[in-house]
Amino acid sequence: MLYALVGKKLIRADEYVDNKQAFRCTGCGDAVRLRHGSVNIAHFAHINKQCVFENEAESYEHLLGKLQLYQISKIIGQAQVEVTFPSIKQRADIVLKYKQQKLILEYQCSPISIEQVKKRTQAYQTLGYKVIWLLGPKYAQNKITKKLLTKFNMPLLNFYNTKTQKITIRYNFNVIDFQSIKSATRELDLQRLLEVVNVSKNKLIWQDIVVSDDLLKQQGFKIQQLLVRKNLEWLKIQQECYQQNHNLGGIPWICHPKRSMPVALNMSHILWRCQCILFLEKYTIESIITTASLQQIFIAIGRWLDVDSRFIKYVVNQFIIELVTNKFLISISKGVLMLNSHPTWYQNWQVKTNSLKLN
């Protein structure tokens, strides 16, 4: 902590050089000790126990980042550091009033569970604050995963580096089956970040990329590998395919997205599309179904991450559009579709790969 109480007076750690005062935590009121030196930032730490207002022990990186972000925030709005909220038992790193917005800036350096992120975010939201998470260097060094994106539930990931004193955003997260998540990177100042965050709430900040034929072939080979290695998730769907006289290795090409998808599914897009196709095969040709019903069915089939619902709708609608474009479905009136044909399955993955070469 950068601040503590002496009696009823709020004092800052770098204003004192001795530890003789009776320092108290601004949250729980327990005794804290002043710590300072030639290397460490002057700060207060609890003597006997961890405070309910603190979620983890503070590192040098967190103290420094919090102090720097406070100085930056003061330039663009009304800022306070280490604000205690007794009603929710939380201490916010930075509280910022900017253009009539009430913001909480949380600088996260240490590991944190998705439950803790949700709890803290929702608690601040009940008080009318918008929460922006800024992640420390350790997060920036790690690979972007679905788990990380889900944890902070944003179309953006924001990173703050105390050495450069710059904010880097990662955005436009693209998923291609069997590939690592791809994204774009950009450096922003805090004021510009707040503007981008506002835009992202109203507009999807995302653009797809083309999946090459070589990648499609690799996907076909990877599916065969997973089946040979008896991957449980893929074997389960293989059994569903067998029941309808199909081989998962010969899955129709329509089940391979030809363009990348946003992060939304907690499973392979190929597997999800396969299950959707298997479901459609239960309908006879010329069956009528509304677009809204098909959307609900396709959503129910998938395992989805806890992300912006607009990404989920995009994934579902994009597949329906492809089915219509390839004339498996025909639009007969607004919001009404007719099943025109079923996609072609291949005998095995080799025959399927050869068909792509012919095309």
C-alpha cells in the first residue's frame, strides 16, 4: 500500500522515513509497517495478517505500476489511488473520473482466478464503475490463450509496462483450428485507450483472415492423427458420425471455416460444424426452418466461452451464410430457410484431400 492512516490522517509512505508512528490500514484498520529502502518503493505492509481488502501480496512491479498509472491518470482526469470501498471490501488501484465516466483501473501483475476477476469486476459495477484491467509484464510474456481472453472478458487485452511506461493493446483475436491465436498489437496512451474501450463496447473490433488451402490440408491430416491417437473428444464425434454412416476423417469441407473466426467456441470449429451438419441430416430435403430456430439450435450444439455474445452470434450466422451461399440452404423468404441438399462426405481423409487438389 502507498497510503496508511495515522490517527484519522491519511499519509503517504514516501512522506515518512521512520517506523515509529502507529500506522493503520485504510481498509481493515489493522496495524501496518512502513517499508522503504534504496531499491524498494516506500510502502506499507500488514504486520500480522493479510487484509480482506487486499487480494494478494504486493510486488515491486505492482507498486510502481500503480504509482505511474496514478500520475498518468491525474493528467487526463480526476484520479485517486488506493480507494477503499467498505461496502464491497475492495481497494481499487486507481479511481478515475474521465468525461463523466466513473472508471476503475486495476493493474494486475500476479496470477488471479477467473472467479476473482468476475467478483471484483461485478462488485465495482454495482457501484456504477466501469472496470479496465491492465496486465503486467508476466502476462505480456505469455501466449494468448482462450482462458486468458475469457478471464478478462474483453475484445481487448491491455498491458502496461513500467519500464517503458506505455500501454500495449492486443486485439483482433483470430482463431483457426489447430493454430495458435493470432492478434494485432498497438501502443496507446491512456486517454486513447479509454476511447478505444468505449468504441469496442458498441462496435466489434475484429477482422478475419483467409485460411489457405495448405492449412485446410493440414487440418484434414490433423483430424486423422487425432482419430488414430484415439483423442476422446474426436472419438466421441466419430461415433456420432458412424451412427449416420459417415467417417469423421471424411468430414465435408463446409465444416472447415475458410476464414478465421473470433474467439467464442470452447471447442474446435470443425467439430461444432460437424455436429450441426449431422443435426441437419435429420431433416428431409425441402424441410422448412426459420433462421431464428436454426440459430438457437446451432448455439445449443456448441460449447461456448463466456465472451461477448456478439462474437457467438457472428460465428453462428457466418456458418448459416456459408450454408446458404453453397446452396445447402435456400432462403425462401425473410427469416425462412429451406433445406436444399446435404453436404458431401468423403470416404476418408486422403480422398477428401485429393478433392481439394482437383478444385
